[in-house]
Amino acid sequence: MPKLKRMKFAKVHGIGNDFILINNIEERISIERFPELARRFCRRNFSIGADGILVLENSRGADFRMLIFNSDGSEAEMCGNGIRCIAMYCHEKGLTDKQELEIETLAGIIKPRININEKNQVSGITVDMGKAELTRSKIPMVGPDEPVVSEDFDLNGTVFKITAVSMGNPHCVIFVDDLSTFNTWKEFGARIEVDARFPQRVNVEFVQIESPSNVKVNVWERGAGATLACGTGACAVVVALVLNRKAKKGDEITVSLPGGDLKITWALDEHVYMTGPAEFVFEAEINHD
């Protein structure tokens, strides 16, 4: 019998948004294989199980490159929880001695800063997520090329007020009165994700305002479905809060997701900053042929 090919991987998560992290600097797997590997290995109960695969590679223009493949095999431009996991992995594995990294993504160069405690352990990661894009052509969304802020969105008779934001990937933010009684959010999230008005599909965030400095969010992620957290989604939510005059630019907002909390600021320099944890779960090997 031919010898089976083995692939090393790490299981990691950022407040419950979990990933299979593959160090492709070492594994050298063809990029064309990852959509199929994501569909196979991300299946919960039948394989490793994850919201997606993170691929770490060398970069010609940055410290590292990160590729993201959702559990359905589609490729994402950016992942806020994923980039914190990548930064943590690079530090813990001794791949870099820098505390401030530049990581190449399909959304551009993203800059995480690794926060180190007195035991030389990662205590959290702050990421400069760059500037939010607000016009339809940048989301992208069909219609006049202008911002979408509290705009009516008719879904077969159910009308939502939506705010659209791109954090390198598309987001549709919807404010609701009470998440605990909004039991159909997954159904609506799934329908909005594939609505033709979003030609590249869209992530959907349902937001309940708890106080001026804290919101609760449920996320329907493009290509992954309901997840415990979404870093870019949390950033989009804070941008939407400011655009809808529910928060002030420069304020730090705690975004509470089912998996935990992220601290988000849309700063006066127009950049969005995210701080949160990243965790190892385990490392192992799996057949990949």
C-alpha cells in the first residue's frame, strides 16, 4: 500500500470562532487543495471540525501571509479572530520575535500587536484593522454608490433597517430590540447572506444595545453560518453604531458575542482597532490524501 500523506495542524480559536491552522511554510500543500480540505476537515462530528482553515505562508511584502478558507470551501478576504490566532501562533512557535507584525491578507496588510505579560505569555492581541469602507461599490452591494445607513431592506415583506460596512469583507448590520426573543435570526441571516443585492454574499450581524459602551451580537458568517464570534463583524458593528449616532467615534465599545468579548474602537485616525484573546486547543496530524 502507498504511504498515506500526513499533515500537521493546530486547532486554535478566538473566543469560540475556531480554526484549523496549517503552517504551510512547512507543509507545502498546494493552495488549490484547500477548498476541498476545508469542506472535508471542518465537518463537525465527522472530522476535526472548525469554522474554517487558516493557512500560514511566507510573504514577499510582509512578515507572513494568511489565507482563510471557510467551512464551505469559499475563500474569505479577512478574518479578525483568525489573524489574532495567526499572530499568537507565530509568537508561540518562535517564528518571529516581533511584537508588532505585518500580515498579508486578501484585504491588504493587517497589523496585529502581540501583548505580552510578565511571564512572556500572550495576554491578548490588538489589531489595527485599517479603515472601514462604506460605499456600496466597496461593500459590495447593488445600488447607488453611496453609504448604506439605516436603509430599508425588504426581504419578502419583512423589512429590516440595515447598515452596510466593509472591513475588507462585507457586513450587513441590523439593530434589534431583544436578541433573546428574536428566534428567527439564523433563518434571516441565511437568507440575507445569499441575497442578490450582495453579489459576493455578506456576513450578517444582529445587534442589541445594552449600554452606550456595550452591545450583544449574534453573527451569521458568510460561508460558515452561525458562529460564536466574528472579529471583522464586531468591528463592523462599532462602525455602524457610530454611523447611526448610537456611539461616538473614539469610544471603546465592548462587543459581547456568544463566545466572549472583544474591545473595539473606531478611532479618530479613522482606523478600527480590535483587542481580544487567541487560544491554542491542541496540535495533531491527519491524513490528507
